[in-house]
Amino acid sequence: MTGRGYTHRVTDAGRFERGEQYSAAHGVVTHRGVDPITGLDVLIYDFPGSPTMSAGPAVSDHVLKVLQAEVREADGQRRGRLVVAYPSGATLLAPGESVIDDRFVLSALEGLRDAQARGLVHGDLTQSRLLYSFGEVAIEGYGVPWHVAKGTTGDAKALAHADVVTLAKGLLALAASDLSVEVASALKAASSASTSPPMTSDRLYGIVKRLAGGAVKVPASGFTELTLPTVPVPRNAASAQAEAPTQSPKARPATAPVGPPAAAPRPAPAQQRKSEPKPTPQDPEPITLVSDPGLTPPRPVSPKDSSPGFVKAPPPGAKYRHGNLDEGPRPAPIRMDGQESLGRVSRRAWRGPALLLLMLLVAGFAAYLALLNQNSADDPVTSAFESYLVQVSVMPANLPPVQLVVDQSPAGSDSRPGTVMAAVPRSVTFDAAGRWVVHGRFQGRDTPPVTVNVPQDTAITLTFPEPER
């Protein structure tokens, strides 16, 4: 059998007991079965050709684990057999079920991404390959050469893209109102086989992960449908004449003037100061909007314009007057009585000492932490919290995760007898040095106790005895 990084021939798949037929499609016959040693439910595939996966650790949390693989020669033809672990209580889903939400889609895409990262091709990744078990999603059918059984041709990239398109279509077919609009839009874009560049599983997973987490929001309407609010401008006889169009609608939009506004006649500074009322001590001078002071050349106007330029309505409470090169807008008067000045001086007076005191406190705290860290290096109490890694293996190797149970722990450990430390096989952290006694537990069955001397022992094996027949 060949696959990316796999070459094997296994002939021990006969120990699994067959049950009823699960499915039959494209020359592949699938049966439900059971492992008589562990009691684990399995699926057994029989198909033409060779498996594309070998037995070993699961490629993903959302892809069924391969327990056994086999290649046989029969009547001059190569036949393959594959056995995978079947999740407890797993079921197929009908379109429109409430569990098919953004999290469901993200889990399915994660399984596809992890499988394609190993170079695996499914070939028949329809909605019937998605299993749901106690809140978890699993993909069924990996390891079977569906593309060979169906006669599908193409290179590895084309087959991988076909898996992305097929899975996206299947998820859309299952989805209902519980799927967000953003994730549904991403699946619709990925379900098109003509996307350029072709959608990859890693890219689609990243897009859906951001959309499902709320990092991106798609607007409910297109940008062309957005309408900006308009505020009516008061008009009088002079402004109506000033806003009269001087060009054709094609040359000048009606909503905005073209070119800079014309310079308005400026009254003499002396006359302007006489005509304006002086502000009273109680009220500051009103805000002044200064128009074009004559720095830009006037635009050409038609003879019909009696008052060239544009008129803009000032904001509420503001007064509009023409600007003057010789006189700028005067700021509002600033008043400060004796009490306010004393208050500001007093606040500034304590800022410097307060800042210096804060810096001293920070420096002292940093020195305390450094001293504490130096003293803890030789402190036996602190060293008691060090951790030690021990590689825990399980025999038989094809068992699912097994509970590691503590029978005896050294002084200083937080793990008391009866504590379940972790699910093995994997590296486990022991929180204290000394003599440990542990055992494995799986579905009511226990292994013999194993003694671990930490930190001398770095690897142990938990062995389940053969069941009595």
C-alpha cells in the first residue's frame, strides 16, 4: 500500500468480529464490527486496491483512528481491508438539525485540514461521511481509496480541492437557521469549483474560524445601497442666486461646487469693528466662521450670478462673517481669579514628588522580586513544585485513550491515591520526585501496578492482560 509517507502490509485484521452491513457504494462494502479484546465498536471496509492509511495514532481529533490495515491478493487482484474505531453513540445527521452551527462546521473543516496536512485524500467527502457523537464531529471514510473506486483522476492538488468543494456543499446541504450568515457565505464561496485561486482547506478553516469568532462582520446590505443623510440648508434671495448652476449637470455635480469659492468683497477693518457689537464680560465672543480671505483665485462665474461664491449654513449658535487678511479671529477671553490660580499652582506643586515616590516604589518592588527569585533557587520547598515528564505507553497499542490512576504518590505531591492523572498513551507530568505506583484503567479493566521512580524513570508501559475466553 502506498500513501504519503506510508508503506505497509498487515495481515491481522481477522480478529475483529463482523456485524451487520453498514453501507455499500462504489465497490466498497462496509460492516459494523467489534473488537473482542476491548469491546470497542469498529467499521470494517473491504475494497479494491490498497489502503491509503496505516494503523497508528489518529491524524486528527475529527478523523476516525485506523486500528488495522491489510492488503491481500485474490484472483490476481489486490484487495484492501481497513478497520477504524467507531465513536460510541455516533449518528448521522439530517438537514436542518440544530447542532449544525458554526462550531460544527469549524470541527469538520479542522478534520479536513489535519488530514490534508498529512497528504491524505478522501475522494467521497459527502454529508453522509460526517458523524456526530456527544457534541463532537468525526469524518468517516479516510484510508479508503474512494477516488480509485470511483475512477476519479487528477493530481493530488486537484483531488484535495475536490474534497474542499464536496465538504462545503455537504455542510451547506445540512445547514439551517442555526448557521450564521457569515459562515454560510464562506461555504458558498468555497463550494464553487471555479474559484481562483482554488480554495484550500487551511485557508477555508482560517476564514471560518475568524467569522465564527465574531472578528469579521458582513454588512446586511451592499455598499451601493447605503444612503447618506442630507440636511436642508436655509435659503434666502441672495443665497438662491449664489447657488444657481453656472455649468451643465454633466460638467458639475449638483451636490458639491466645482473649484474654490470666489472671494467676497471685504469691508474696511474700521467699519467692520464699528458695526460688530462688543462681547459682554459675562459671555465669550461667538464662534466665527472665516470664509475665503482672498488667498485663492476666484473661479469664473456667469454674468447672471449677482453674488458669486457659495453659501454654507453655519452650525447652530454660530455667526458667519467674511474673513480679513489684516485681522484674524479673536479668541474668547480667558478669566482666572485668584482662587483658581492658587489651585492650579498647588496641583502642579505635588506632581513632582508624587512621581518620584511612585518610581521609588516600583524600583523597590522590582528589587524584592529579584531577591525572592534568587532565594527560591536553593529553597527545597520551592523545588518541590518542579515537574517531571514520564512517557507512558499502553499495550495493546491499538487501544483508545486509557486512564492513568495513582495508587501511591511521594510526599509533596498534589496527586492522592485514586487520582486520575491523564489519558494515555502520552507524556505525563509528575509533580514530585520519589516513588510512585500507578496503573491503567479502561472500561472496568485494570493493568497490574507499575512502580515509577522519579526522576530516574523516564518511560513506563501499562500492559492489559489478555481477556479470559
